[in-house]
Amino acid sequence: MTNLAQFVEALPKVELHLHIEGSLEPELMFELAKRNNVDLPFKSVEEVRAAYQFTELQDFLDIYYQGMGVLQTEQDFYDLTDAYLKKVHSQNVIHTEVFFDPQGHTDRGIPFETVINGITRALNDGNEKYGISSHVIMCFLRHLSEEAAFETLEQALPYKDQILGVGLDSSEMGHPPSKFARVFARAKEEGFKLVAHAGEEGPPEYVIEALDILKIDRLDHGNRSLEDAALTQRLKEIQIALTVCPLSNYKLAGVTDMTKHPLRQMLQSGLKATINSDDPAYFGGYITENYLAVVEALDLSKDDIITLARNGIAATFCDTDQKVALSKKLDQYLQ
């Protein structure tokens, strides 16, 4: 394992499923709370970490939205994003496509502009400082209404040069992708790339809706697709990428035994699976820890690791030249 672990640590990686609000470490949460005079229900960093011991998606979402309350100024969003970039630079991430949840902020009275400008300024600086290229994907909160998603889409249009795609996240059960069919159709007309969380908690039917109704370009999670043989075969044929988040699945009890994580089956079935961290501050690990968790639990080979890394690059929303440049960095490392 030692040699493989070293190989994984130095491997050039891309990350395609990362909620920037989910990278808010307890230390930064306290720092921002102090800066903005926000009262936290926790007395110490240790208490926050203890509160991060949840067992299901809703428990996580409750504290996730609570934690967002400390993010108030453009500088706060800049510092949050810069902290993430600094961390993943140490893990050899060379490209990232970052999710953010505007409704989690605008519903608190924080202007859309404050959020997007803070995040993109840090990402632009991160390209200079850390050599990490990036894109931004704005997610709609699926537990809110279609009308609210339309409002958010309208707010985003003046910032189209800063936002590459739209996605769908939050509580999956009871909120099928079809609920947002018209919003996604409008987003597609506006030229946004489309992604959606489906098949994390929700059934394979939700994945089919995301493909057929939302017409997504990439599938976030997708674990439960494997329960449907015809869907699995379809995902193999169309080679749509799945942004798999192993530690997230384990922490939220979608997977209760890491040795039974569906990633190995995805690879064996010829699906284009990728490795990502989801909400690393809450789920106990960034991208390297996610790679290491499945390498160990599933006894993955060096070839499997290389396949996952190549899948990640192929699945980015980069143009051809950028993909070639990213692949070159990986190839140089492998040589």
C-alpha cells in the first residue's frame, strides 16, 4: 500500500464534484464568525468537529446551512475558496470545477454578486498562485421551488462569463429531477453546461430523468444506477462521466461498508467514474483521502488509479487544448 499511497499522493488530479461551502473547515468558520460578529452554537473547534458526526444526508444539510451563516462578505468567499485551493494544491490538484449554492446565501440577504465575485476572484488568483485552472458551476437547491430556481437563474445571467454550468443538489428524495425540467431547458438555451445530483439517495429512475428530461452533460454521484442493468449498460454506451464521492457516500451511510463501495463495479462495467471529495471539511477528507480510501478498501491497482485520473480529465468541461495540457501533466508524471 505504501508505494501506491505515494503514487496517489503525487498523482496530478482533477476535481469535478466539490461544494465550496462544504470546504469550510471549523477553524475558518470560527475566524469568520469572529470577523462578522456571528454567534455560533459551538464553543470550540472540537465541538464543531463533534457535530460533524452525522449519519444521514438531512443531518449533514442542517449543519451545512448553519455553517454558511458566517459567510457574509466578498472577502469571506474569497478566503473560503483560497483555503480550498491552497489545500488541494498540496494534493496535486491541477484543475477543479467548483459548485456553489447561491440560494443558500441570497436567501440570507447576501447579494449574488458578493458570492460570485469572491469565489471567482480567488479562483483567478489561484491559477496564478497555485497553477490550478478552474470553472464554476451554480447549483439549484432542489428542496426549494422551481420558481425560486428560475429567480436564481435570472440573477446569474449577468455573470455568465464567470459561471460555466448549472447543477442540482440538496435533499434528493421527493425532489426528482423532472421538478426542474423547465429551468434546465432555459439554462441550456443560455449556453450553460448541465449537471445534476442523481442516484445518491434517489432511485435509478432519478438518473433516467436527469438524462432524458434535464439532458445533463455529467452525472453527480450516480451510485444507484447499478441497481438497473439497462441503465448501467446505457451509461457505459454513452460514456457520460459519474462524479463519485467515496467518503461522502460512507459518511452519509449510502455505503455502510467501504469494501462494498460500487466504484469497483463501475470500473468493471466500463462506466466513466471519477473520484471527488464533495464536502471535504464535513466528510473527513479531500481528494487524496478519497482516492486512498477506495484504493485500500477495494484493493484497486495502479492501472485502476490511472484510469480514474484519466477519466477525470476527459470529464472536465475544458476545451480540447486545455484537456491536452492536463493530460500532458499526467503523462509526464506517469513517465
